[in-house]
Amino acid sequence: MLDIRNVSKSYGNIQALKDVSFSVHASEFVCVVGPSGCGKTTLLKCMSGLLAPTTGRVSINGKPVSSPPPEMGMVFQDYRASLYPWSNVQDNVMLPLRHMKIPKSEREDRVTRALKDVRLEGFRRHYPWQLSGGMQQRVAIARALAYQPQILLMDEPFASVDAQTRAELEDLILEVKHKIGKTVLLVTHDIDESVYLSDRIVVLTRSPTLVREIISTNLPHPRHQITTKELPEFGHLRAHVYRLINETAHSLAA
Ligand code: ADP
């Protein structure tokens, strides 16, 4: 569905991405993991058409991406910057539907369904400041779901909440993905999160960035914060990804 082919990106004489290629298949959960500063945000911006790669190409369903494609929904790390503080929950979720040529009743149905998916039906008339950080990020997720994208792109979406909330949001996104069969690409620097959530992990090197390895996790579904993380395969995968990331750090230091 999403294809990233030989993408490089330079900012003046700083080469952030050197040569990145991988694909995301329909209904897959792919995590892109790499150390801070390795170009994850740059890559996401290239994938979503917000930034033009210096060389290479990004395509979705075979069509080149040159501006934000309607097939994509985005969820960012900073929910405070994503939500309008003067709009209540339902208006925030409705926002991207305003300009779609669909009947008002369908718009309302989509908002109701999305709020149900993130278990916020009872908070439609609350304002963002009346909600916890995790709840605000659920509003941002509902907004992306109501738009009904084919693929959800998430940039460190759980990095601004506490550990307990982070685990709850991870499980929520797995549940939603499973229920509506969405394709998800999530960028994170958290190795455990990448192993826990994904079907495949794309491990990046430090900048100038290459794909170090693509790993299939093959962990059973449904995943569980305790039992999945107790599995020997989970430990092996986690150690393997850690080694890959450390290896690139040491090869740079040498
Ligand atoms: P990450 O999201 O993995 O932390 P980024 O994509 O933000 O990485 O950055 C990758 C590299 O590109 C870093 O060295 C960063 O300093 C550089 N960079 C990012 N954005 C810009 C920009 N607009 N201008 C110049 N350099 C940039």
C-alpha cells in the first residue's frame, strides 16, 4: 500500500536520510524505530507529502505522494498542539470532516463511531483542558479515525504521557486496529513499544540514515502487556533491536 523507495533528504549540507526503502502492506502494523535524531520525523514528513525527498520516491497505492494524500490520517506526539482548546471534543473530531462532501448525518455518525472506538462517548461536550493527557490523545486518535483513512501514520504518539497511560493507549490502538483492520505505521524511539505493537519493525541507523534491518515479530495476537512481554520471543526481539541500535551508535563513535 505504502512504498518508500531510495528516499534521501538533505537540509543544506546536512544529510538526514541517506537511502531508505521499505513497504507497508494493507492491514499491517509497522513500527519504524531508531535513535533520536536519526531522521524519523523527516521520514514521516516525506511519507505524508509534507516534505519533498531530495531523491527517491514515496507512493501510496501506486500513486506518487507529492502533497498530503487523502488516504492518510496523522496522529502527532503533542496532542496539546493538535487539538483546538476552544472547541469541545466532538467539534475537534468533526474538524477534518467539515470540508468533505458527505451528508451531515454521516459526519455525525462517523464522530459517534470514532468516539466509541476510543471510549470517549461520554465526553463529547468536554473541552480538551477538562481531560487528562491520555484522553486528549484519544481525541486526536478519534479525529484521525473519523476521517477514515486507509493508513494511519503516528509520530511518537504516546511519548508525552505517563507509563501507565502509555500502556493503555498502546492496547487501545491495537484493539482499534484489529477491529477496523486499519493499516498503521508508527514511528517511535521506544524499542519495547516497537516490539509489542508491530507485525514488522523497520530499524534505522543513525543519521545519515539507512534501513539497518526489517524484522517480522510473529508474536501471537491478542497482545497483552504482561503475558506478551513475558514470552521468550519478546525478550529475544527486544535484545536484537537493542543490539542493532547500539551497533550503529558504536560504529559512529569508533
Ligand atoms: P528524529 O525525528 O529521528 O529525532 P529528525 O528528522 O528530526 O530526527 O532530524 C534528523 C536530522 O536532520 C537531525 O540531524 C536534525 O538536526 C536535522 N534536521 C531536521 N530538520 C531540519 C531542518 N529543518 N533544517 C536543518 N536540519 C534539520
